[in-house]
Amino acid sequence: MTRVAVTGLGLVCALGENVAECWQTLCQGETRILPLADPGNPPYKIRCGAEVRGFEPLKHFSEKDLLLLERFAQFATVAAREAIAQSGLRFGSDHLSDETAIITGTSLGGQFTEEEGYKRLYKEGNSRVSPLTIPRTMSNAGASRISLEFGIRGPVYTISTACSSSNHALGQAFWLVRSGQVKAAIAGGSEAVFAEGLLRAWEAMRVVAPDVCRPFSADRKGLSLGEGGAMLVLENWAHAQARGADILAEICGFGMSSDAYHITQPSPEGPVKAMQWALRDASCCPAQVNYINAHGTGTQVNDAIETEAIRTVFGENAKRLLISSTKSMHGHTLGAAGALEAVATVLTLKYGIVPPTANFTAPDQSSRDLDVVPNLAREAQVGIAVSNTFAFGGLNATLVLRKAQ
């Protein structure tokens, strides 16, 4: 087993179009959950969301490339470019391209092209759809584009486990690198959710907040949808050291579980197992953890279940933990959430600044004695951090990360 270094980060979301912009916005506690650019006709009941505003695909891709790349795949590729550039890895004629994996996560894939096809078929009575429908909508489009662009020939695949997709992707990549099967991996996820049919579907679930997401607040009314892409470069520690890479953090444990309880309603037992198994995988005890980047969706049930699970795993130590949900600023990016929040967690470890839980008003009964870092970022020495994602279907994934040393 080898240690696993994080040597590159890439991010595009409502907070900004690169890691530096996003981190600055997070540290300012500034929510980017805003009124939708297209309110819908008839108007959506969902009024607000965390959209990537001002993103111009032609700044990043040729017109020919865009024929094949849906918005979610564009986000994945832009984030991967930034992460690989920061890592300094070069995929040339040596064996590194064969010994690098790409594992991405997405819950939905290409929704816009799929909806356009349905409109042609069922609304316009056109019996033909675009011949590029399949390559544009397939969930592995982002992973495949990254492989083609950088000439990476190792394992390349995509995981779809709803909101845990990219945490599962990171965990699988971590295990591949740690076991020595590959020297490096590009892992993360992407999502683009602001398509009409998808918004109508989320309307019907009645779990979206009418204004903004308020995780752990007594008056929380639901989640806020977001979009974006986040990628991390994971690397064999010795390989990274030998080439003089800047090691940003270490991933040291991963755990995953299933509630086996309900398709949409959570249960505390599953999250408890994911956290416990991740800590065991990291050879870490609960008392060593300083910070949790919580799943923190802002729904009444999910936040209460997560805090119950945290109390079970950490016991009395739960009261001294710093716990925050960055979804309060960038929204719930579904299959991209774990990767986006892993980037935030790496930066917390590197810079000693804990992003806040924004939009917080008053403590909830379930989290009344927990420190959810309300509204203002906080300087803190964080040595070990946990990042949680829990998904519909009862699928849970937890990463344990350590400050580079």
C-alpha cells in the first residue's frame, strides 16, 4: 500500500470558473444561489438555483468539439485541464499514460440533448433525432473526452450513484492508486441540471427551497440545485515526491455503505457505517478528526439524520468538531457534489480556513450543540477532515483527508 497525494485541483461552479475564484467566494461566505436566469414558461415553482453564469463554451472548445460535448462534459473537461495543469503531470511517450486512471461521477449525464430529442419526437412529430444524441448524452462523455485530450490509456470509467457519484469515483481512484494498480488518477464529477424536464421533476419532489439552502438552520426548507464540475489529481506519494510536485493534501481513507432502507428517505445506520469504515480504512480514530464537510442538503430530514450519525460516530467529540455545508453557497450539484466538496476540503486543510455554513439563521434542535460554523469562515488548524455524501437509494460515501506533511 502506498500513500496517496492530491497534486491538482480543478473547479467550475456557481462560485467561479477556477479554483482560486471559487475558494475566495467560499471564504467570503457568499451564496451564489440566485433567481434562475430562465424562470420558465409557465414559471417554475423552483425560483432559485446555483447556475454557472457567464460560462462561454467557445472560450474552451472549438465549434467542432461542441458538437460532441454536452454542458456537463464541458464542465468535467475544463476542471480536469486545471487540475492536470496544477499537478504538472505530462502524459507523453513514457508509461505514465498507461498507468493513469480517469474515474468520473455523474447522476444524470446529458440532459439537454435528451430533452431536445424528446421535443422533436413527441412535440414536433419529427421521427429523427440528432445522430450525435448518444455520444452527447452518455454519462462517460466527460471521462472519454479527458482521455482523448490527454492521451490517457489506463482505466477510464464513470460511476452513477445519484448524489454520491463523484465521492464514489474519488474513492475508487484512491484505492486504485493506493493499491499500486495505477500511479495516478484524475477523478471527480460534473453535472448540468437546469434543463426544463429535470426542473419539473424536482418540482414534483417538493424538496427544493423556495429561496436559498439553509443547512442545519431551524427554518430550513429544502435544497437548492447547482451545477458544475470538479476534478482532483491523485498520485502515488513517492512518485509525486520524486518529481518535486506540490502535494496539496493526502487522501487516507474511504468508506461506502447502503442504507438498504428506502429509495428516498435516509436512515442514520448507513451514514454511520460509511464514516466508521472510512476512518478504519484510514487507520484513524474519531478523536483525531477536526472538520467535517457535511452532506448538509438543507432538507429537514437529511440534516437531522446526518447530525444523528455524526453524534453516533464521534460521541462527545462531536461537540468540538467544526462542521459546515458548502452547499449553502454552491447549491447541491448532485453527482458532482462529492468532488466539489472534496476540493473545498483539500483547500481547508492547506490554508487552515473552514468555509462557513451560509444563510444560517437559528440553531435547530437536532444540531443545537454542534458547531456548524455559521455564516463566517473561521481560521482553524485542521489536520484531518471528513467529507460526506449521501444519496437517493441510500448510497453513502465518505472520504478521509489529511493535511500534507
